[in-house]
Amino acid sequence: MSQNISLWGATYSDVPSVVLPKSGGGTASFTDVTDTTATASDVLSGKYFYLANGTKVAGTNTGGSGDGYVWQDQNGYVHLSDEEGTQIQVDSLTVSSAGTTTAPTGHAYSPVTVPSGTAGTPTATKGTVSSHSVTVTPSVTNSTGWITGSTINGTGVSVSASELVSGTYTVDSSGTKDVTNYASASVPSGTAGTPSASKGAVSNHSVSVTPSVTNTTGWISGSTKTGTAVTVTASELASGDKSISSNGSNIDVVGYATVSVSVPTVTITQSGSNLSIV
């Protein structure tokens, strides 16, 4: 039968038995037998059982054709059996795996041996660098048996950046470059050329002047370079002859190399008080 008990300020429900440490080592189990209903006459003479009040009592039944017996299961309950020719068999048990082990009917385990295990210290192994990455594999070896839960820290494995990078990245354009996987970066030197200008053919009294500069690819320092100037003269842009046949002011002669003036000559004569214009 299970009881609700209070121990050191704590309450525990449905407790069928209590296991306590023994002085000098080991444990002692005390089982609640308040549900026992057997009497001395129910138990064979020479066999012992406990009354509901915990008193140890010897059986008085001399038996007949049967040989009933009292036995206790793995949960601490006491059982009475009147099966003829059957006695409980006590076996030893060595625990070999986790879980609950139940004795077969008519059997009990005593003693139960739980081997001690050993929790190993973890280690880490660093593999070979491939494609700029490396695999670090942790492992631990534990011996079979009971271990107490804990945290065991092994020795760390260091992975440095220099192990994971290789090669040289050659910069070939401006912008932000991803050099994560490279050990170094190379920036070629460039050359800033000196600009020049070329003069085209005169057309319709004008000429095109085209500037140009040739730079070699690479890093250059900012600066200003002045090339040789190209001179354009008025004589290069003027051509043809403009004919002027009458008097005037501010006559436009832009674009002409020469002008020809053909204005009639006026002769004025005076005879007495008369003027003659020819």
C-alpha cells in the first residue's frame, strides 16, 4: 500500500517504500505493509511475515497437501500463495542497460549489481582544409555502466584564418571585392597618360578639335595633366571672296578670305551756280 509522507519539510505522495542509506555503506529498504491481511495461521510454520502494524510474526500453519508461501514483489508488496510445489526463487541480477527489469513470476532479484561507468573527456579532431573550410569532429569514449551526469570540457582545437585562405586576388576593376578566401591581394600599377588634341578638316568655315588620352589599366594617383594645345587660325577657317557692290556699314565678311568692292564712281562738276553729277 502507498502512503503520503512528509520528510524534512517536503511532502511525497503514494510512497510504497523508502530506501535509506546504511551506516558503513549500502542501503536499507522499508516497505509499507499496512495492507497486509494475513494471520499467523495463514502462513506456514517456520516462515515469517509482517502484520499491518509492522510486527514480524512467525507462521503457525502446519500445512496440508500444499506448501503455501509468502513472497514480496519488486514494488514491495507482500503476496500469499497456496500453490502446491512452488517456492520463490531468488536470482542475482547485473544491470547491463538502462530501463526497468522485472523478475519473472516466482522469482526475485537479490542482489542487484549496477556496474560503474566512466564518462570520457571529449576530444576534437581537425580535418584537412578543402575549398577554404575545415571540418572539426568532436568525439568522446565512455565506458559502459552507471555515470553521474556532469559537463566535461575537453581541449579546444584552434582554427586560424591563415589555414583557410590561399592564393592572391588580383584586382582588375574598381568596386568592393570579396577577398575572403585569399591570403593576399595584388593591385597593379596604372599609368595616367598625357592628353592630346587633333584638328579635323575645315567644313563650312569651322573645324572640330578632338581631345584624347590613353591610360594603362591599374592604380593611379589623382592629378591634372595638361597636353600640348592645338592652334586654330582665322586663315584656316576663311575662304572665298565676298563681292560688295554698294556702300554700307558693318558688312558681315566672316568666313571670307577676301572681299571685292565694285561701287560706281560719281563725278561732280559745277558750272556757275549749277552742279552736274555724272
